Amino acid sequence: MYSIAALYKFSTIINPEELQNTIRIKLKEFSIYGTILVGEEGLNGTISGNDNNLKLAINFISSIKGFSDLDVKYSRSEINPFVRLKVKLKKEIVTIGDESIDPNRVVGKYIEPEDWNALISDENTILIDTRNNYECSIGTFKNAINPNTVKFRDFPSWVDEQNFSEEEKKDKKFAMFCTGGIRCEKASSLMLDKGFQNVSHLKGGILNYFKKIDKNESMWNGECFVFDDRVSVTHDLTEGSYDMCHGCRMPITDKDKLAKEYIRGVACPSCFNKKTPEQKARYMSRQKQVDLAKKRNQKHIGPKEEVHNPKS
């Protein structure tokens, strides 16, 4: 059994490259897997390991100046959802496309999960899902607005296109949420910069809500997409029912796998017609290597180049 920690914290880092190297060395010592993003605005990532080693890793990261109150959400998996450790340097630890947006300077009100249901039940509240469209499609809160974004950097344009009136910006309550809290935190900073007065976000995101709110009292419908090999989790934070298309990295169902456009490890109905014959041949070769590795009871590491991250 593996423990998994989704973590982030907006806190100014003076020398991100030095910290990147320090974190990589330490986490390798603890046999940690997963991805950590390091930038001038803070840290963001999801990592896994055995219980003791993950605890050591989190204690180390929390000991870094400015990160004592690191936001961490835990879950568990029977298999390791990551194949390697990656510690990467980024201009933004979550990409909204505007580096002037700074949660270290201004941010919306944090709403504890225990107070969330009351807020989103208020008829004066406009509830916004700041995640991407494919994430919203497998689960979201009741009555949440889906901006239908492909990437988080599309969110600022969506806000502008809504043409909220100055009266609405002043009088309406705007509540936002995302998987772990980082995107809605940055989105709240953006909206405050745009003149919205009453802006809040779910502290710790959906994962924290799942942990603290009983399923019988939950206002969540469906499953929650996560950015690792589990693909999704249910309200009890166990692995969900979705698989992933390794051609486009999107969630797929058993029904999708019955479609003629589905080729295991290559394409699904969403991306089949978007892939060139050369791409399909390359993915087929990769899948063959994965299958051979499994026969040898090994894990196929795959290419070292960056895999498309839909969260950005």
C-alpha cells in the first residue's frame, strides 16, 4: 500500500533553482515518487511513497522557510501511481498565463469544508468550477458553473467574456473550487484584481472536502479526476472507476473502450481522429514495450520528455 500526498503552498522563493536541487536530492534519499513544481511563487505537486518515507518527505518540505503551513491532502493506493520522481522548475507552479496574479499579495477568503455547503446553497452565490472541462465531466458540485476550459490559462478569458456588471461584482458572492485548492486560490486572486468584492474558495479543494464531509451530507456528484495513474477517486478517496487514454491523457469509461475508435494505449473516441498515422504507430510501439515490461514484472518508465499536463 502506498501513501499519496497532494501538496502546495504559495510562498515567495528567492532561489528556486537551488531549492529544486535540494528537494530532488532529499526526496530521492526517501525513495519518493511523483512530481514537484518549484517556482518563485511557491511549491506544487503530488508525491507517493511508503508511510514512513512520505512522512519524512513532508516534514522536510514543511521545514523549508515559508512552508511550515504547507497544504497537504493524503490518500492511499494499492499500487504506486507514479513511475519516477520529477522536480521541475516553473515560472508558475500553476499556469494561469499572467505572472502578475500573485496569491502571496492578494487572495480570496478560505472556506472550510464544514462551511462550504451553506455557502454554495446561498441563492446569492455564484459557484464556479475552476478545473478543466474533462475534469468537470466526471464529477462536480451541484449547480456549479463549468467554464468549459481546456487549460487553466483559459480561465481569465472566460471571466472577461461573462461581462459581469459592476453591481454583480460588488453584491454577488463568488465561490470557487478545484481538486486540491491551488487553482481556485490563484483564480480568486485574479478575480479580486478584476474588481470582484466577495470572492472565496474551498480550502484544500475537493480532496479536503471528501476527507472532512460525510458522503451522506455531500453536495458532490460523481468522481474527482486526479493527476496520476489512479485517474479518479471517489468520495472515500479510494480509486475510482475511470481509466485513462494514453494517447490524449483524458479519462475514459468502460463504454468508451467498446467504441471502434478505442485502441488500448493509443487512442480513444475523443482523440482517434486527431492522431496522425505516425503518432498511432509510435503509441502502438510504446504499448508493446509496456506489455513486455509487465510480463517481466517490471514497470515501463516511458519517455523522459514532459507528458502533456492538462492541469496547466
